[in-house]
Amino acid sequence: MENGYLTIAEAARRLGCGLKWVYDLVKAGQLQAGKHDGLWWVSAGSVEARRQTLLKRREVQLKQRGA
């Protein structure tokens, strides 16, 4: 089950964070995910959407600091 889905570790790499944070995002419903064959699979689209949100937030923070 790989088409359009990432493992928790792959999602963490793409988001630049730890595994626990990805699990927390899944638990909070902020990333779409499901379990298949004993592994959690996270929607690549939801990871990309979250990544874009984080990038935009970072951009705003940098502008506010005058960077």
C-alpha cells in the first residue's frame, strides 16, 4: 500500500519532524492515515498540505522579524 501513501517515518522526513509528532498529528485528525497490514500509512496529500502550511507559517514569521 504505497501509492499515494507514506509510512510514518517517510511522513516525518518530509515534514522535518520526529515520529511522535506525526503520530500526534494523525491522532488529532490533522493528517489522514489508516492502518494496513500492521503499518500506519499516511496520505501523501495530507502530508504535503501540512508541509505547505508549515512553510507559509515560517515565511510569515520571517517577514514579521524583518528578515
